[in-house]
Amino acid sequence: MNVFESLNCIVCKKPFARVANQPRSPFHLGCGLAMCNECFEKEWRSFAYFLIDVLSQENSLVFTPKGYLLVKPFNIPECPICQDEYSNQIEAKKSFVLGCGHIICTGCCLKTRRLSSSNYQLVTCPTCRRHTVVNEQKDQFHDFLNELPEMTRQMEIIEAALMNAKDARSCNECHKKNIVDEMFYCSKCRFEICAVCACKKHRLHEIIPLLEKQANQMLMELQQESRDVIETYKDLVPELHKDLLEGIDIFETKLLLKEETLKDASTFADLQEKHESFTKIKSNFESSAENYLPHLRRFDGEVKQLIQTLNENPEV
């Protein structure tokens, strides 16, 4: 026998109450649909966790007053059951939004659904264990996946434009933009100039490729940074070792001095207790040394590996 589906709650599928202010009274939504008051009380507290998961990729999405922009490749979320990425291109891999706000793929939804005592198809959320009635509903994650290819293309266009802007320089004479590789530097005027202006206005000056000037400048800065870093550790390591050796000497002196108190033991039990105490301190020192040495050996090995890398790859 057919019944009016339009007089049932869109969430729990149960019929509405005939009067207002009851748990099963129909509650009108802004989208034009209606659900029972009981389901509304449950649903309005449910966050869209699937969107929160998307928004949590802060390195990929940048907030603007008009909305979010894609600035780095996006890692598409995976179904918590089968661990496959969601996809709008494969029917079984499309997302299915559960009533709790989490999502699973359509394939896993169909595999794990079960029939309730009221003959409704139910699926249990693998994340929070809440039950959801299986029905057709709008899924904003579908919309996100549909938007993603276009947003990715936009990101690539923006990246390319930024790279071009970064590499481009303005000629100090004609102010036209050009890439560094095709420009020159006038040592007398200290101008960055294009090839045309170099030929017209700076023929009698000392001209070098701008790339050569940039290379020399970057080389000086890079080598100074390298010297600063290496000198810091060349000064720091001996100082640390000096302090360490001084500490070991002090420790040795104090330990040997304290061990002399064994001769002052009043009983054999007292003697054993003192012996165990000093043995434990000595063991702790040995343990600390054993923990420290592998780090020192690893540092030495890594420095040698870096030297080998430089020997084998002169252009690195």
C-alpha cells in the first residue's frame, strides 16, 4: 500500500505529528524541505565534519574574504572503511554523507547497510558509531570534488604568473620587463638594462650579463651564510667538548672521593648499601655516555656523507 512520502520526515522517514510542538511535528527548513522536530534537534547540532576535514588542510587552502583559494596540491580525503580516495568519476567511490556529519564512500555504504526493524536501510558510522537512514541527499563534498579540478588549474596559472613575475626585471632605461637571462648590467651606471638599451645607450660602458652579476652576488651571500653556519659550530663543538670533559673530570674526582666513605661503614649492611649506591651512580654515568656517543658518531658520519656528496656531485 502506498503512503504519502511527502508527509514523512526526510531524515527518519517516520510520519509527522498532526499538531505543533510535538517531537514528531514537522519543522520547516530554509531549503524548502521539512523534518520532524525530534530529528531537527539532533541534526542541528551535527557539524559537517567532512568539510572540517577538508578545511583542516591549511597549507593547501588560504582564506580570503570571498572564500578559500587553492594554493598547493590538495590531498583528497579517504574513506575510513576501505581507505580509498573519494572520486566523483567512480560511482562506488562517491562520498555519502552520514547524519552525524562524517562521510564514507558509496560502495562501503552499500556493503555495510542493514535493514532496521522498521524496514529502513541503516548504515553505522565507523567514526562515531551513530546510525543513519540511507536516502538520497545533497552532498557538498561532491560539489567540492567537482570544483577541485578547476581550482587546481587556477592554482597552476597563479603559480606560473608568480614565477614569471619573480624572474622578470624592468629595464632601468625603457622600463620594459624582461627575464634576467636576456638582460645586462652596466657597471658604470649601475643599471639593469635590456639588450636594446645596452646597445643604444651603454655601448662604451663596461657591460656584463645580468645573470653573471646575479650569480656573483648570490655566491657571495651564500658563501657568507655557509661560513657563518660552519664557524658557529666550529666554535661551539670544541667549547661543548671542553665543558663536557671538565664535567667528567669533576664527576670522577667527586665520585672517587665519595667512594672513600666505604671505609667508614659501621656495618656490613651499611657497606653493601653504600657500594650499591655508588655502583648505581657509575652505571648511570655509563648509560648517559652510551646514549651520547651514538649521536656523536652519527654526526661524524653525516658530515663525512656530506663531504662524499660534494665530491661525487660537484654541481650540487
